[in-house]
Amino acid sequence: MVLKAVLFDFNGVIIKDEAIHRVLNDELLLSENLPPQGKEFWKVCVGRSDRAGLKELFKLRGRFVTEEYLDKLIAKKAIAYRQKLEQLETLPIYPDVSQFIEQMFNSGYKLAVVTGAIRSEVEFILKQGKLGLFFDDLVAGDDIERSKPDPEGYLLAIDRLNKLYPDLNLLPSECLAIEDTFVGLESVKAAGIQAVAIANTYPFHMLQRRANWTVDRFEDLEFDRLTKFFETSECQTSGE
């Protein structure tokens, strides 16, 4: 078994924008005359798609919204998100992620983003951050019906990479996914993929037992050791 592809979550792995999403969710709720989030943000929004998170926030307040109305809310939030980013001097991309992505690209791995964020947001940030050219594919919230922790997004990314590269014959066990949330790691595990947890959103000790490898920063990831794991042993699901 060899490592062939590295799959990246987006929010909390490539860009530090959870605080922005929390503010925008509160603004949406208040505009609908509903109370803002408390700890619910961490319970139902972090790691999930905008659609899944907003739907649950409204449900918890006794408001059941149609898919069409959710579309309008998501579009409204997307505009506000773009405006927030444009007000910043620099995008809040994690400082060590760009070098790591380039290193993976130069090492010949296929790269993809798998996220619940909407495509327009992700493409804008990847372009502004000069990262878009490194990725072979992007599976966004627009492309999936079921949010993480469902494995749909990761399995779709593998299917797409195989269609892009017919000789790749990529299996889930030949992939590595990088996540920062509990639901993201559940999604990776359900897809049969090995997981690296990066402690950007939750503390190291809270992630350690949920992933195969856990690091505080990308530079802490012993990639030579990790690739040897793929080459010399059967893939495991227990943490290291």
C-alpha cells in the first residue's frame, strides 16, 4: 500500500475563519428575529456545511425552513463573508499550510479540498492565497447532499480523482485526510481513510484519540515516517 493522495478540509485547516462564520451566523439569526448562538455553534456548525449548520440552528429555535429559503440565507451569508474578507489586510490563511501544500504537490501526491463550505468562497480564497493551482479537485458543500460526519464528500473526491486520472486506481486506504474537527474526523474514518488531526480548532489532547496522527502544526508532521507507515504496514484506524 502506498500513499497517493492528500485530502484537505478547508475551514480550520487552510483558513482560520471560524470566528467570521460565528459572527455571520449570529447576524443571520438576528435578522430573522431569533436569538444568536451560544455553545450551539460548536455543537452543530463547526465542521459541518453551512446548510447543515444553519438548518439545525433554525430547528433548535422552532423554525423549520425550506430548502429554497436556506438557499437564500446561504447566498446572503456568502455575500457578507466575501465582504468581511475584503475588509482584511491579509487573508487569515494558516502561515504554515501554504508551504506544506506546495511540498505535497512537489512530492507528486494528488491533492483535493473536501469541505462543506460553498464553492465560490473556497475558490476565491484559494485564488487569493495563490493555492488553487496545487489542487486537482475541490469537493464543496454545493456538491454534496449530506454534510460531514457523513463520508460522502471524501468518497466523491476519490471518485473524481479516479476519473481525472484513470490509471490512478485510488482507494480510500491510499489517501490521507487532514481535519481539525470531531465531525470531520468521523467523516474520514467512515470513508476508510487515514486521518491527521491538526490542533487549530480543538486542543491536541481532545483530538489525539480520534485520529491516526495528531499535530499542533504542519511542520510537526513527520511525513517520512508517515509514508513508511503506508508502505510497510496495513492501514489502521486507531490513533497514534
